[in-house]
Amino acid sequence: MIDPMVLMTPARMRQYRKRLGLRQSDLAELAGSDRGFVRNLELGRLAMSPRSEALMLLTMIRFERRALEAERDSKKALDGETS
């Protein structure tokens, strides 16, 4: 899980994104940004401002939560089918 209490670094941002199975363009779309912005943050070409850190962190946490909820709902549906 993504830990919001850990400082978001370019390397950590990339690690989280990849673990979620997102491409840079996917994360950019979810965040209402563009791929170049995400790429430059990950490469350290742009400073990780508090605003950009919060935007990326919240976007990835929301995506992660939706994925976990979908997985839970899928398991519930399968359990209902086998009962």
C-alpha cells in the first residue's frame, strides 16, 4: 500500500506507479495532467513541490483504493455464485 506519511521522491513515485500497473500517461490522465509532467517529476527534472507531491500521491491512493474495492467486489460476487 502507498504510505502517505513517507516523503514522495521521484524514485518512490515511479515505484508506486509501476506497482499499480500504470503507465506515465495513465497517471497523468488520472491526475488531469500530461505525461511530460509525470515524466519530468520522475526524472527529477521538476522539483517535487508540495502541490505536485499531493496531487500525485492522492491520485495514486485513489486508484489503489478503487482497485482494492473492485477486487473485493469481485471476490464477493464469486462467493455469491459458489454459495
